[in-house]
Amino acid sequence: MSGVEMKSLTRIADGLIQVLVLIASIGVVVMMLHVCADIFARAVMGRSLPATIELVSRYYMVIVTFLPLAWVEKNKGMVSVEVFGDFMSEPVKRISDMFIALFAAVIYAVLTYTAWKTALNNFSTGTFVVALSIPVPVWQGYFLPPLGFGLACFVTIIRFVELITGSKHTAQEADA
């Protein structure tokens, strides 16, 4: 794969990451406003807003948790153990990083596939929860995890290819 193709793929991934992080950021703000409105309604009217818990747990938290996964991967913010890293030579570190990127890509691919199957199943059955005797559809939220996992998979595949080819494009951008 040429450097131009890698730059293009990285640019596409970066654009998608920015969109999903923006959506997640908006989700945090909307969740905060919704919870504050619920607290206010409880204090003033003595009753909570309908379906607050359901919306927070089935939509807002899912948005905030899964959509930024690729951003976290891109910025190497996942939990890592670097006990042996200081003792490894640069070539061994690179091989270790390649293995970790490939392993992460496989895990993300499996999670994407599994979450996508679950989303399709919930879509076909029209999954909902009942809040105050009102059905609240929640099947839409099941499509968010495969989106986050899929883009995180894409980012780790790009990292793997860059490590194999020796390209420093991603590492330089992450450090910038």
C-alpha cells in the first residue's frame, strides 16, 4: 500500500473519528441537560421526567461509551501494560506493537460482527422498554456499538499496516 493511499485512509478515519467524537460530546451535554431537567422536575413538581433512566442508560451512555472508541485507539489511550517495554529493543517493540494492533483488530472485528447481529435482531423485533406504561423503543441504540467497534477496528488495521510498512504517519500525528 502506497503512502498516498495510507494518508487517504488515515484522513478518512480521522474524519469519521471527529464526527463520532462530536456526536459523543453532544451526547454528554444533552445527557447532562436531561438529567438536570429531571432533577429540577423532581424538586419542583415532585415527579421525574418520564423515561429518563431508560434514555440515559439505553442511548446517552451508549453514545458516550462506544462512539469515541476509535478516538481512544487513535490516541493510544487504551489501558496498556508496559512492564517489559523498557527492556525491549526497538525492533522487538515494533513486533510487539504489530502483534497488539493485529490482535486488537481481530477482537474489534469480532465485537463489530457480534454487536451488528444483535442490532439486527433487536431491529427485527422492535425492542422497547416500558416506562410509566409507555413503550419506549430502544432498538436504535443497538446500532451504536458496532459503529464504534468497526471504526476502532479500522484504526487498528491502519496502525498495523503502518507498523509493517514502517510508515510514521499515524505516530507523528498522534504526537502532534
